[in-house]
Amino acid sequence: MNKKLIVTAMGLALAGGMSLANADVKVYGQLDMSIDSVDIDGGGDDINMGSNRSAVGFKGTEDLGGGMKAFFKVEYQTDLDDEGFGPGNFEDDTSNNKAGPSGKANGWKGRDQYIGLKMEGFGKLTFGQMSTAYKSPASKLDPFYRTRNQARNVGLQSSLHKGKGEEGQGRATNTVRYDSSTFAGGAKVFGTYTFDNTETDGENDDPYSIGASYKAGGIYAFASYITTDRGGNDNAAQFGIKYTMGDAAFWGMYEMDGGLITSTSNPNLGDGADVFNVGASYTIGNNLVSFDYGEGDDIDLDAGGKLDTSYTTWRLGGYHKFSNRTRVYATFSQQDFDATGEIDIFSLGMRHNF
């Protein structure tokens, strides 16, 4: 039922939007399927299929005159492989632990969904659910973003780049976001503020994030900060840079844990679980090959001592573009935890954008 309603709503919105002479509405999507082999020390080995955040949506703009535009976006993630249930912790499935009448999840999950205003020389204001200032700049450093071996799944980036909700450090709900226009030859500033709609939990916390980026020539650099505004171990900061020189690209990123990275696995225990990665890629015609290496630190416990959560991780990958819309790819990652051993993931997939 949910699927029919969503598709019907999308069709009506598209038909209505295209009837307006001064409106622009576009249906778009990304379909990605992979076969994934996972080998975990101590058991849990598996070969399965993943849908890798496949999504469909529609977006549009309306020219309001005077240099102002209205814009919107409504995007839903769908699982092409099994209607909602992923094969493991590395799959962002759409079930949300909620089953429909058939006993299965409905296979749809909201992603970016918002409305906003944009003005020349001012920037844009966005209202709804969207990526935070912590997540959005870092994804540009991952050549295999939204695949099984994406950076945030294998420890190259922290788990703060995942998550959804009022404290979803990746995608936040009930949120206002501001993005400036470009100034000073390539600089931008941006930030999000999330309203706390659950004050009954006894915590009057309104999470927010701020960031800045610079892009000019072959240089892309960013820095951002995020906090839940609870006090104590409630924040994280990051900075990163990418340099492109002809067919080669090099990048690096560092995340400093003020307790928020720690809280994704061990709430309120401490801080210090910093994460960094470096990587490089080379393009040969329609082909790209890349390599990344990263490390994660131990947690410094508030009560004293450390929690052994440190690891090293690396990823090797490549893709071939048949066209600007269709590609095939293969990646291999190995994350080695000091305390628990290795997780090896090999993924072979195909992606089509429309």
C-alpha cells in the first residue's frame, strides 16, 4: 500500500508541476546492486546481494522573480533485492524494523525531503530533513560513496556520517539549513539547526552543525563541527582536503572526537576515538582505480583508562564507466580491529543513474 501511494504521489506531483510554464520538475534516481562477500574473524561469513541505498525521487524549482527561486526535493530509498531487509550491519536497509501487512517491511525509506528558498547573492534556506554540515562535505572524498564498501562502512570515515533523526548526525530531521552563495573565489559557509521535538525525554537539546568549504582549480577543502548541545561529550570536528592534478587525485581527512564519535557505540563513556584516512585515485579513460588507508583510535574513558576500539583499515577499488549514467565496479576492504580481528568485504556491483 505504501509503495502504491508513494508512486502515485510522485506521478501526480510530476504531472502537476510540468503543467506550470515557470516550473521545472525532474524525476531522477540511482539504482545500485552488488554481490557482496563478507568474511568476519570468528564467524559470520556470508555472500549476499545489496541494494546500496538505491533511490528514486523528484525535485524542482520555480522562478519567483527578482532573483528568488523556490525549490523542493522528495527522495525515497528503496531496496531492489529484498523489499527492505539488508544482509547485515553494513547495509542501510529500509525496514526501520517495521513490517507491513505481508510481514515484510514496505521497502521504502525517506532520504532528503525538503522545501526552500534561494536568492542571488544571499544563498539558500532549506526546511525539512537533509544532510548535516558534518556529512555533506566529506562524501565528496569518497569515490565509492553509496556502495557496500563506502568509506563510512569500513572505518575510513566515522559512523557520524550515518544515521537519521533529530540526532542523526548524517541526515537530520526537523531541520533548517543555510548554504551561502560562493564568495572569495570559491568559499562557502553552511550550517544546520535541528529542533528538539522530544523534550519529554528530559533533554532540551537542539543539535546543530556548522561548516565551510573552498573549491577552486584542483583544490577542494572543508572543515565542519557538530554537536548535540547536551553538554559534556557531545561534539566532533573534522577537516579534509582533496587535490586533483590531471588524471590523479589525492585526499586526506581527520575527525576529532569530542565524545560524539564514541557515543555511536558507547554512549557517555568518554571521547578520543579520532578517525583519519588518506587516499588516491587515477583515471584512465573511462576507468578509475583508487586506494585508501585509515585508522581509528581507542576511546579515552571518563572514568580513566582506555577502551580498546582501535583499528586499521584499507580499501582498493575500481570502476568502469559504460556511459555517464552506467558503470560497473569492484571493491575490497579490510578492517582490522585490535580487539576482535578482521572484517574483509569484497563487492562487485553495477550502478545506473537516471
